[in-house]
Amino acid sequence: MHPSDEIRGVKSNRLSKKRIVLGVTGSIAAVECVKLSRELIRHGAEVFPVMTRSATKIIHPDALEFATGNKPIVELTGKTEHVSFCGMVKEPVDILLISPCTANTLSKIARGIDDTSVTTFATTAIGTGIPILIVPAMHLSMYDHKVVQGNIEKCRKIGIKFIVPLIAGNKAKIADVDEIVAYVIREIGRRDLAKKKVLIIGGSTAEFIDDVRIVTNLSSGKTAVSLAKNAFYRGAEVELWYGMSREIVPNYIKTVNFESLDDILKLLKTKNLKKFDVIIICAALTDYIPKKQRGKIPSGKKKLVLEMSPAPKIIARLRKIVPNSKIMGFKVEEDKNKLRGKALMLLEKNSLDFVVANTISGFGRDENEIWIFDKKGKVIHTKGTKDILADNILDTVI
């Protein structure tokens, strides 16, 4: 068994049985290709490397053969490798991923020039209709060149997708490996949420007691971020409204940050919510708002009494704003025996389509146990990692 087979699918099966040609060009960012290849394999893919001669001066072909288990194609031979993989054959590959891609290579692709193995693979893939995803990496002055930008637009017009580089100083750096993998999954994985617009509201709110202190709810943000990522993988146009939680949101997820419940109320007034097909509220929103005191409450008090009033219910307002969208709420209880009654009460009172119920035992953990109720009273019980549960929740919504 090759070492690459030992890691295949250890993270997920989202790319199981998917065959990817990885085109590598002569950017210094080619050093990231071993890591990229291995990450694609960890999601189940089989990766076939194709290198330009310039790329072999940056990274040795043996490194990519070790990473993928497949010998890199550097020169085309009588085997017509470009046709075998990307031509009109019985089983063409699922995608041609060119990462990193230099200004030279993308400009040649735009102009239909074939003078390297990578550009010939690209021309063949374009003719066959195989998806192409390009990840540029170059000096910023090259990326900003009007002709190069024009060539990017030429490529886009014929259906080639791009991942925008990370602009840092005077460099247009290659996108993060996790972002590249996410876009590959989005292109060739399950696309049952394609053309759907999904809003996730997650994280916790913070309400000020004085100018320096807050009251808040516990929320790691794991569920919200997992839902956003999985909806993105499955082709949705995703927006995440995210409060004060520690889970890091990937930069490919469109994110609007909020702090207090009042921030969310303002978003409800200013954002066009009717465009969303699905709205999922898994945020830990405050139930009570303290009366804020001016300045800083002096320390050393023997007793501090907070005056609090009931907070407005966001979920109740949503159904009035978006009468035709699917809305899913979350209900957390300490006692498992009370979950069903509380969940169905929340669902009926607010005219929701679904409610996900769970106990506080899942707080801060990577795994959880949930019950999903619909408005007909049907229940789905499942447990697993929050990533797996996010997929189960989206399956239910669909």
C-alpha cells in the first residue's frame, strides 16, 4: 500500500471516487502542493499531478509522487496523457485544478496556447467541458496588470473558476489550502444546495452591564460554522451572522459580525432577508437584557444587583419578515425528557418549519446528540460530530 492510501478519506468522503488532475506551474507557491495533495486525499480524492518544466525547478517530481502515489506528468508522450485524463473518453477526470497558476500560464490558457503539459491539459479540458479551477499566485504587480486581469476575465467567460489570491504587501499569495479544498468540494461534490441562499445566525450575544462588563451565553460557535461550511460545500450561497464565539470562520464564508441583540435587530431591518431560501438560527441569544449603568461600576461592592428585562424574540419576528422561507430554530434544555414538548411549543408558537433540540451536555464539545422535529411532529434522532450533524440538519431542510 502506498502511503497516500493510508490517509485517503480520513477526514471525510466528500471527494470519494473523485479524480483530480493537479496542474502545478513555476511559482514558488508550488512548495504548497504536497500539503494540498495530501489534504485532497484526506477527503477521499485520487490526485494526478501534472507539472510544467519550470515547476520541477521549484519542487521535485518525486515529492509529488510521494504525496499522491501517482508519477507526475512533466512531458506529454505517445500515450496522449492529456486526452486520457481530460479528453472525450469514457471516464474523464472530475476537475482540473491548477494550483499555483502563474500569470504566464493563465494568459496562455486564455489565448489557447499549448506549450507545456499544464496548458495542453487545460485546452483539452476546455474542449471537453471538464471543470477548471485556477488558483493564481504571483507578485501583486503582475496580478494587477491590465492584460493579466483581462485574461482572467476571458477565462471566466468560458466557465473557468478562480480562487482569489490573498493580497499581502506586494504579493498576490496562493489561497489557503483549506480554502482551495473547500472550493474543489463545492465544484465536484454534492451540489444539492446549488442556487439556494442560506442564512446561518450563530454565536452568542453580549449585553453590556456598564462600559466594560458584559453578560453573555456560552457558545463555541462550532455548530454555526459547521453549518455554514457544509452548506458552502453543497453549493449554497451562504451568509453567516456571527456573534462572540471562539470558533474561527473560514474566509470563504461571507460573514457579518454582531455583538448585541440590538445589532441583530438592526440587521433584520437593513438586510434583504426575503432572498434567503433557508434561515437557520442556532445562536445563543440572550433572554434578558440588563439595564446598563454609565461608566464603570466600582469594584469592591459587597453586593451587586442587576436589573434585567425580557429580550425581544428574534425568531418570532423572522416569520413575519420572511413568510415563505424555511426557518429552523434551536432549543436547548437541561432535562432530556422536556425536549420534545419544548421543541414542539417553540415550533408551533413561531410557525417554524423545523426545530433542532439538544441538551446542554453538548456545549463546547466536538460531538453532540440532537433531535430534529418538523411541523408534522416527525422526529429524527441522531448523534455524532458537529460536522456530521450539520450535514444531517441540511439533509432535513432539503
